[in-house]
Amino acid sequence: MTEQYVNTVKYNKCPSCGADVLSTMQFCVSCGARMTSRTCPHCNTPIIGNPEFCRNCGRPLTPQRKCLRCNTPIVGNPEFCRNCGAPLVESRTCPSCGSVISKDAKFCNGCGRVMTPVPPAAPQAQKVDTALIEKATDLREKVVRFGTMPDLPDADMKALSPESLKKSIAAMERFLKTAAPDLSIGMSKQSLSLSTWHKAEVQLTNTGQAHAFFVTLNFSDDFEIRRVCPVTVESGDTQNVEIGVLPKTAGNIPIEVTMHCKDGNGKEYKKVSDFWITVSPHGQAPRLFREEEDFRQQAAAGAERRREPLAYQQPATTTRTLPPEMTQKYRDPEFLGKGGFAKVFKAKRKEGQYVAVKVPIDLDEATGRSFIAEMQNWIKLNHPNIVKIYDYNIMPIPYFEEELCDGALDKLKKPMAVSQAAWIIFNVCEGLKYAHSLHIIHRDLKPQNILLKNGIPKISDWGLSKIVTDVSSVTTASFTPFYASPEQVTNKPKDQRTDIWQIGVILYELVTGELPFTGDSMIDIIAGIPTKTPKYPGDINPEAKMIESIILKCLEKDPAKRYPTVIALQKDLAGFLKIDYAESLKLSVGAKDFRHSAQFCSKLLLASLKSGDLMEAYKYATDLVVYTEGEVKEQTKEMAAQIKIRLDNGLDEVPEEIIETAELITHKIGVGLTTL
């Protein structure tokens, strides 16, 4: 049998002469030229031609990276070396010696050659979001029409990147939401004549960031004003408005000007400003003008200038001056404000104590009855969260002498922190709880009637308060529309749950900055209270979501679905406050911020005492001892011992003396003088 052989011999072409040469030959047999100039980096086998893999070991022959630690060739793009596990950085080959070095190396490790820096890769063009550009452009136009934005983000908008556009949009939306006009007023003439028309120039200056549109002015009743037309005052601008002024009263008169305006979104603003005007009696020129005329006449005659002082005139009584009947009892009166039927002054008693004095705006029978009604219930109330009455009388005129406070709740910036609002309302409930225990309901709770003294809220103005017995209820229809309950606007029986509704409205306003029921007219507002559902507080301010259920329970249309008592409302508020303060306490302790630890711990102690939880109160009292020092530390120890005695003897009632001590400790800690 004849064997057949298959010819498996391979030939390569000589790169010099083109002769066929066996693939295993390294030199051409015809011309002697070298057939290959490279070898496999793995097994050193000579490489002929340009194959992708070594014919001996099968490894890739394309240029590879090498590990900078162990010099192992790297195949592909792994993150770590397969030999030593070192992380792999981008590398390159030295053109002189072929050593593999780091991409960012300045010198070759093999030959020391200076390496040329690798130019950075060209940035990839970002995709332009036309929707974002349109939104940013529209917002910019609104901002320009709305006011003057200090840092208008034009540079970020020109970048056209999504990040810069979103940043610009957020900044402009924040500006449109927070910017507001801030008007101030000045008057060119400070001296006028009684019952004489004067042409005066009023300067309106807008120091706010938003333009003020439709600016109107209302002056106090001591002056008649004409030719007052609405004007526009742009942000940072001053407008001069010419008006006609006719003084009705002589003396040094405080002129009160109420400025109304709107911003670019139609939101209305109101600001009250005042300044003093000297009004000379009828037929007598103001002192300044008369002295100038005297000087001119005497100078013309060559006579020596004479100064004739004007006869003293007692300032006339105006809506902003204390009645003369009260000047013997009080000194240094200062006008604070006025309400529906009374005006309030800060004044000094003969003993030197500053008090608030409330006197009627008009003296008539209706005012007298209102004063007597307010007096009857208020004088029965004595509680730290209720404004104290020091003195009262109807002679020489009806007046109240009250505890002087720092200001009203309506002056605080809103929306405020949810924990701050809850703490204020929790303490307002303390005063209400005391009044309700005497069967007295307020019926007119609103931010203007909640005053603050050293941070402690105090309920004022009990003129609409009534005593409610177990067999009767109040059905009169006096109320403040924005804060009125459904039973008030429908003239149905009212009880302590009416106060709870009004507490809910106040808390809603504090955490959202808005009222739950609004409208274009009082009729719309009153009609909406028993029928419309307010926006959820959490939809307006996401942080308000934490107490949304408490607010909405207070605002139930049906009184039976509201909190039955203020105590029940306090328990839910205390539950929220304990969670919030406990979390803050934990963070402050972890950061070793013992000053804030003492503040949060003292508030937890006070909330526990006021909600009747003695066990929790004892726990926080013992913790508070650790965070305080000096006199406060000793007071806290003594209070903790008193709480322990009550716990051991099964006494659940918390004495008012312990609560007052806790409030004093909380106040001292708040000023930061008694902590570690």
C-alpha cells in the first residue's frame, strides 16, 4: 500500500528580493537578508510578518501595557494587575528605550529622558437641554420685571450645561419667592400752619429687592391729604410725590402714614411709618419761618437781631398721644399701636416701672361697655402665659394698666421652624388650659393677641371672652374673620373647641406663612370657612408634614371631631416636641456641644412637666444636672429630688412651683451663662 504525504511546508516572501523562503528560516537563502526583526515578548520566538498572536505560545503580539510594579504585560483593560494585584494606571512607552512608564511621569524610569506631557483629551460637547434654556430665559425675564436680583446668574446661563442651568433656575425661583419691596417715607416740610393748605413733597424710597407697584398712601386723621395718586417705585429707587397737606390739629403731631403696594406677582404689602410734624396755631407762622423773617427785617433796618421766644403751648391730643387726664399718673408715654376700639402706650409709672397702658380711642357708651366686658374676665386670670393686669379704672377715663411685653406673634417672620412654632403653641395652650379650667373661653385668638416677653408667649385682649357653664353656651357673633371657626360664622353655640380651631389656624400660619382660608372679600372668606378645605400644610412647606395631622385635627369643621380639650392637643404637641428635641439632644451630645444639650434637655423637661409626665420629667431633670453648673445645677438637683418624692408617693399632679422653677432654669440656660 502506497503512503501518501501531504505537503505542509510553509514559505514566506523575502522582504528584500521576494524569493520564497521556508517559514522557519531567519535569513533569505538568496540575498541573505534577515527575515524578521522582532520576537515574541513572552517566549522570545522570532515573529515573521504582522500576525496578531505568537505562533509558539499563542499570546497577543499587539503593543501591551506593563504593570508598573512587577513589569507583567497587561492584556486588555483590567483595573488590577493579574500578577501582583496592583491598581493599573494609564501608561505609555518611552520612545527612546521602550520602557513602559506612567502616563503622567515626567521622566523615563529606564533612560531618564524628559517626557513630553500628554495633552488633555478634548472635552465632549454636552447635550443642550432646550427646555431648561427656555425655562431659564423665561425666569430671567420675570426676575427683571419683578425686581433687582443682586447676583443675576447670567454667567451660569451662558454655560448652557444642565447643572449650571438648574442652578440658575433654582436661584431665580428662590428670588421670586423671597424678594419683597421695602418702602420708607420722608417729607420735605417738617413745620406747617394750622388749617392752611401746604404743598409738600413726599419721598418714597424702596430699599427692597422687588419693585413696588400701585403704591398708595393713607395718612392719619390729624391731616387732610389731597392729590395722592398710585405710583411705582422700583427696587433701589426713590420717587418724589407732590401732595397737598391741611393740618387739623396744632402742636407736635406724630403723622402716621400707611403705605400699601403690590409686587410683580400681585402679592399685597402694608407698612406703617411715622414722623413728627410741628403744626403752629392758626394765623401764626412756624417758628423757623418767623425767625427768618424777623432776621431779614432787623438786618435791613440795621438793628440788632432779637429773638422772641414763642409762648409754650401744650401739645394737642391726637390718636397717637396719651390723653392729658393720664399724664399725672404716667410719664414718658410712647405710642405702641391701636386696635378696634383702644390704643396702647408704653409709659413709666411714678415708681419707675414701665407698663403698657390701654385707653379707648373714642369715649362713648359703646366703648365703656367694651372696656367693662374685657375687664370682667381678664382680672380673674393669673397665669404665666396670660398677660397680667396691674390696674384698671373708668376714672378719669377708662384704662387698663397691663404687663409690658416685647411684641406680638404677628411680628415674627413666617414661616418659622416647625419645632419653634410647636413650642410657642404648646405654651399658649398652657394659658388656655388655665382659662378653660375657670370655664372662660377666649373666642378671639390671633397672632396680634399673643404677645411675647423674653420668648414666653402670653395671651392678651380678653374682650370677647365669655364664661361658659355646663348648661349654656355662647351664641354671640363677634369674631375676627380670618381666624373665626365655622360655629362662629354660622352663629352656632361655641365652647372651648372654638379656641382649639383658632389655635389650629395660628399654627397653620406659623409653619406655612399663609392663612388656611382667604378670598377676594370678607364675604368670600367667611363663606369658605364652613365649606372649603384648606391646602395641606405639608404641600406648602414640606417640613410642616411632621405636624400636619395635629393642625388638620384642630381645623375639623365639626367640633366633635376636633381635640375635645386643650390637654389632648398638648399631649400630641408634646409627643412631637419630645421626638424633635430628643433627636437634637442626641446629636448635640454626640458632638459634645453641651450648651445645646442643656437647652434641648431643659425643653424636654419642661414639656414633660406641662404634659403631666413626671417619669419623663425626672429622667430629663437628672440628665440636665450633668449639662449645667453653679446655681442652676443646684436648682436642677433640688427640682429632681422634688419630682422623685412625688413619684415615690404616687402624686401625679405637678405643682405650679415646679413648672415655674423649670421655666426659670430653661430661661437661664437659654442665655448661655449656666452651661458647661
